[in-house]
Amino acid sequence: MEVPRSFLDNLANLRLVLSVAFEYFQANREQFLRRTSGEQIRQAETLISKIRSLAEELEKEFKVLETSLSQQRRLM
């Protein structure tokens, strides 16, 4: 039962990290925009693109997991 507990712990940690990152993002976005340089704008654009790609992959994984969980629940 170690793997399921670890998996659930990782999901809980992911939720917490995303929540904190989202709060920080909202609180600091305007200040970043006022004080940023051209190079930092390019860095932000690159990072945003990479984060979006990861978010899309994560969404696909969530759909696969949710579908599998739903099928498993029907078998119980």
C-alpha cells in the first residue's frame, strides 16, 4: 500500500505547490510588468510556453487517470 499512499501524497503536494504558485503569480504580476526588462520579458514568454506544455500534459494524464478510476469503480 506504499505506492498508493505515495501517489496520493504527491497529488496533495502538487495541489499545494500549484496553489502557492498561483497566489504568488497573482500578487506579483503587476509589479513584474512595471519593473521588467526586455530580456526578462523573453524569459517569461519562454517559461510560460514551457509551463503551458506541462499543464497540457498534466491535463491528459488526469483524464487518463480519471477514466481508469471510473472504470475500476464500476468493477467494484
